[in-house]
Amino acid sequence: MKSETDSHYEVIVVGAGVAGIYQIKRLADLGIHATVLDSGGDLGGTWYWNRYPGARFDSESYTYGYSFSKELLNEWHWKERFSSQPENLRYLNYVADKFDLRKYMQFNCTVQAAYFDEAENLWRLQIDDGRELTCRFVIMTLGLLSAPTLPRYEGMDSFKGRSFHTFYWPHEPVEMTGKRVAVIGTGATAIQVIAEIADKVGDLTVFQRRPNWAAPLNNARISDKEMADIRERYDEIFATCARTPGGFEHEPDRRGFYEVSREERVALWERLYDEPGFGIWLQNFREIFTDEKANAEFSEFIAEKIRSRVKDPVVAEKLIPRDHGFGVQRVPLETYYYEAYNRDNVHLVDISETPIERITETGLQTTERDYDFDIIVYATGFDAITGAFDRIDIRGVGGAKLREDWKDGPSTFLGMFIHGYPNLLMPAGPQSGSASTNYPRGIETGVSWCTDFLEYMWEHGYTRAEATREAEERWTAHVTKMYSTMLMRKAKSWFTGYNSNVEGHEHGKVRYFVYNGGAPKYVTRINEVAERGYEGIALSSDPALSSEPSDLRVGAVSG
Ligand SMILES: Cc1cc2nc3c(=O)[nH]c(=O)nc-3n(C[C@H](O)[C@H](O)[C@H](O)COP(=O)(O)OP(=O)(O)OC[C@H]3O[C@@H](n4cnc5c(N)ncnc54)[C@H](O)[C@@H]3O)c2cc1C
């Protein structure tokens, strides 16, 4: 419901994905006058936008869902171990309807600018529909994978067929039967799309610059009986997720890589390869992430799997990454991805050898030849982690521009606050615990923490909160330091801010995007800050500006 009449809120939440939905639930429970804005036509974030065939979880569905309501947990039946996009979107709509949250949401509203007004101690948000909205606190739940990027080929507008980025996959079904389709990219999204459409299209050509390591998803239906068992075990399941570094049920193998024989290592890997989900990545030996030799041995095990699944040895070799080891980037999980290349109608073009020169009216041209297509799918990923922030003109104290301040990478306190940008909160921001984990587990932690923080402010009559420079520097140094032992720091991946399609994000300059200490340590750190009276955050109140409970609660204003 778009409430055109209100122009001031105590809190504005930007983004109606998993994080924004839960954030508004918590604010609504407190009766705070708040709204959520999203550029999408409806709620759901990631699961509203990414409607491409094959889009689904690689988190176990029942560990991805919200944990905050027993009633919700008892009502919702996950149908698949790794649920698909339409079902995930149905779930988020179910949550919003169950808790009557839609009335707080406004869609088709892109926040173009957010300026901190120092004199009034409030944020001024410029919306693309021409409105200016103001708020005391702005909560950015913009998503870390919500700013899609297209390649920069000449002639992209000239193509006469249909073309789209997977993020913008059309809402109505796309007829693909008999069509000549190009997929550009072989990241996590492409790996899902390619496997799903290979047997549905006429002809499929995949343009690959760098292959990714992928492992089987091993998806399965969840029967009524299994779901009943999951419901019984929910407390235990979430307790396990809270204990593990990744926020999943998968726990790392605590034995040392070199303490066990090669036979035992291979036996573990064989078992994990056949098991569902991220076990192959997260139940592995910890040395996989830090020790070149251990990583190389395991990567070779996976390379052999690829060779055994792809019939043409030349194609198989092309699908094996050479520039990074398994697991140093977020691992795509697949369902018959490698088998797709055994089909006569599927072709792999290595564009590191024969680069794409331009998109033409009828297809595209590489340095080797012309190709004709009916549909071009750009599976070219995201300006990850900070992209959605960079797309808003955010200005803090003294007119400082966040885009400039983060030119070389983000700098935050706890991934939640930015020095110089008071009253701006990020429950699942860059350098927070969310990005390197099962997101909703980190999101629930972040939203709860931020809500408690705001309650503290309201209870104590504080009207301004700003992370100190020292606290921010310490946190960012801590995040940076953790990269030093990780092989991932060398990878051309969104964990290090690499994206050849975004200026300044070329390889060579590592951006310290994610907190690599694992969920339990992150939770300990943020709780310590809270216990010490929000140490590291300067809190103040201006009596003239102080919010009386009557003006921040919904009852005081028109809803
Ligand atoms: C295809 C895909 C599959 C994934 N699968 C998994 C998985 O299995 N497990 C997992 O843990 N994570 C997964 N992720 C990560 C996923 O993004 C998170 O799980 C989660 O959905 C993030 O929720 P969010 O609310 O933080 O952000 P999002 O869901 O990205 O929502 C952010 C919202 O903010 C809005 N927004 C951004 N900027 C503006 C602006 N300027 N004005 C107005 N609105 C704005 C966007 O439109 C978007 O709707 C996946 C991501 C993708 C892309």
C-alpha cells in the first residue's frame, strides 16, 4: 500500500527482501512509525527479481526460512530440500501476509539519494517518483547481490532478438522451445540456468571466460513425514546453525587434513560429493581454505569428477578452473550441469581464447566467428556487496559522499554503522556476518541487534548515533586481517570485490567485503558491544529534537 500522504517516518527501511521484511516486522511489533521502500513491484528482494529457470536455494530450505515464529515454522511446509524461486517468493509473501506487513510497504520506489540533514538531525530521501521522505533513522537492507551488472560489449542495443540479465528475467514465461539461446557467463546463476534449459531449447551456446568449481546439489522432495520430523527438530536445527561458522547444519571436519591418510580423505570427499548441499565445501577439512597444497589435492579430486561426468575430454578440461582452487569462491551447486555438455544441442565457447567482440543485430561476434541467436541471456552477476549502496547518492556529515568514501572498499563498524553517516543502520551490511553465511541466519541476528539498539536509543531519549572513527578503523582492520590467512584473498571473485564490468573493480585491488570469522564469533563481538553500552558508537540527544514516544509511534500519526 503506497501511503502518499506521509512524508516523515521515525524509521525508513530501504529494501523489502528477507532482511527488510523481518526488520519491518520488528518495528511494527514495537508500534514504530515506519515504512519499507523497494524499487521492485512487490516484496521478496532476491526472490522477487531472479525468476530465471533453475533459480533455487543452495541453503537447505528449512535452514533458510525465518526462525523467529514457532507458529510460522509449524505452518510452512517446505516441499523440496532446496526450494525453487517461485516457492521461495510464495513463502515470503505468506510471511508478509501472516504478520500483516504489506501495509507498511511501498513498491516501485527507488531511493535515488539519501542526505543527512545535520541541522534537523534527520535523513532526507529522494525517491524516483519525485517525493522527498524524511526519517530519523534509515535502515539500509539493500541486499548484497541486488545490483546486477551487464558486460560492456559494443552493439548491445542493436540485438533484434530478446535479451535480458537473469536478475530481470521476465515475469511472463519465456518461450524457448526450438530457440537458439546464448548464455553469457558461467557463474552460480549460469550454472543453474544452463542445466535447467539445456533440454528445453533448440540450441544452447555457453560463452565462458573463466570456469567455476561446482558440485552436486543433490536435491530431493520433502515428504509430509520428513517435514513433520523437521518441525520436531527445528530448535536443534537452528541451534546447530548458530554454532557453525557458516550458519548451516554443515560442520567442518575438525580432524587435521594431514592427520588422516589420503584414503580417509578421499573416503570423506566421496561421501560428501553424494550428499546434499554445501557439505562438500563446509564439512570439509579447514585447510581447504588456507593451505595451497591441501586445496590443490582436493581441487584435483573435483576435477576428476568433472572429467568423469563430461564425455568430451576437451570440453571437460575447459570446464576445470585453473586460476583458483575449489571453495575459495562461493561454490555454485548444480543439478546435471556437467551432463548438459554431453548433449548435442549444447556448445561451449571459451571466450578467453576467442573473446566476444560485439553484439550484433542477429547475435554476436567473437574473434573467431559470427553466431546467430533468438535469445541472449546475460548471466553476468552483480556489483556485489557495495553495488546497491554505490547506486544511491548517500551523503553524510559535511556532505561527505559514501560512494567516494568507499571508492577503494567499504569501511564500517560491525558491518552495521559508518562513521560520518549518523543514524544509518545496516543489519546485513558489507563486513557484517551475513555475507559469508547462510544469509537469513545472519540477517535475523543483524535485524534483532539493530532493533534492540534502536529500542535502547528510544528508551534513553537518544536521537543521534554515530560510530566513532576509532571503532570503525578497528573493525575494518580486523576484517582485513582475517583475509590474510584465507586463499580466497587471491581469487577473482565477488568476495574480493572483483568485477571486470564495474570500473575500479578490476583484479588486483582486494576489497574487504565479508567478515570471515564465522557466525558464532560475529555474534559474540556484536553482543559484547551491546553489553558495554554500545561501545564504539557515540550516542547523543538534542533536547530540542528528542523524540517523545508519542511522535515515533504509529498511533500518533496517520497510518
Ligand atoms: C539467485 C540467488 C540465489 C541465492 N541463494 C541463496 C541461498 O540459497 N542461500 C543464501 O543464504 N543466500 C542466497 N542468496 C543471497 C540472497 O541475496 C540472500 O539470501 C537474501 O535474499 C538477501 O536478502 P536481503 O533482504 O538482504 O536482500 P535482497 O533480497 O537482495 O533485497 C534487497 C532489496 O532492496 C531493494 N533495493 C536496493 N536498492 C534500492 C534502492 N535504491 N531503492 C529501493 N529499493 C532498493 C532491491 O530491489 C531488493 O528488493 C542468493 C542470491 C541470489 C541472487
